[in-house]
Amino acid sequence: KEEVDLKKVNKKFKKTDGVIMFPSTHDITPSNLSYAIQHLHNILSAGNEVLIVTKPHLEVIERLCDEFADYKEQILFRFTIGSKKSKNLSFWEPSAPLYEERKAALIHAYEKGFQTSLSCEPMLDDNVEGVVNDLQDFITETIWIGKMNLLKGRLKMNGYSDSLSLQKADELIAMQSDEKIIALVERLKDNPKIRWKESIKKVLIKNQIAY
């Protein structure tokens, strides 16, 4: 249930070093889009660079591209897509867009001339290569890959201790065993766009594998 903090929406920004990530604790949805646009205007008009991280709704990305066409050199989109299978996205990310909509949003931003990157963290099945192969031509920057972290603890914390959720969690954990992660890294190591998140780096360090 979304509640907007109008003081933060209207916050004024100065030019700062580095990149500002937005949002960090929520997503940009059709229902809060107008507030997000106001906040982004405040950040960008001060000359800041922004990393926009989202599970993209197509209508949201179309509007952002229109609103910030003059700021495209200051914006990098990072779209979160952890599976090509919409049933996996629906299970782990209820109410978020399905795969084809996320793909369409990525292509729209790319074709409008914006910088694009991809987050496959967390991977939501054992076919992250399918996502990479399908989308890498529309990525101008990097593709970040990572495991699902602290899965069972987070499920229980959020009240999802039912047998189906725990079964799905066990299946996903098995898909991300050290052995399978090492094999994945070996297959993708020559792709210059790939970057590994800390969860995968820890596996490689533990097994004394260079990356």
C-alpha cells in the first residue's frame, strides 16, 4: 500500500559527485509515476546523473522517455528481469510486469536513445542465459547477474511460510548451487557486458576461481 512522502517528492537537489540511484526502496509504478517524475526533475535539473532501477511497466518507461528526452545523457536505466518465464516473475514478483512487457519497455528506451543496463539479480530460475541472449542487443552498458539472497528468511519475515513457497524456494536454491554457478560463469565469462554481483563473487572466491 503506497504512501507518498511529499516532503521528499519536492526535495531540492544540488549537483553532487557520482550517480544517484532512484528509486531504492520501492518501484516506479503507474500509480506513483507523477510523483517520481517530479522527484526526478529535481535531481536531473541540478545536473546530476541518475541510475533509474525498475521492473519496468511499459507505460512508465514511455512517459519517462518523453519527459526526460533532454536529459538522456544523464540517465542510465537498469531494468530488473530475472527470468524469461512470466510464471516465475508472477510467483516471485506479484503485481510486477510480465516478461514481454519488460522486454518491450527495454526496447523502447533503447530505441529512444537512452543508456540501458540489465539486472538479473535475483535469478529466478536456471536459465539466465535465455534472458541474456534475448536482450543483450538492447543493452548499451552492463548486465548484472546475482543469486537470490537469504531467500527463506525473507519469505518467513514477510509471512510466506506456506508449503508451496518453501518448496519453490528449495527448488530455486538448488538451481543456484556452487556447482551450477561455477558452470554459469564459465559459459558467460567471455561476454564483455556481464558483471557478477557479490553473491556470485563469494562462490568464486570460496572455490578459488578467478573472475
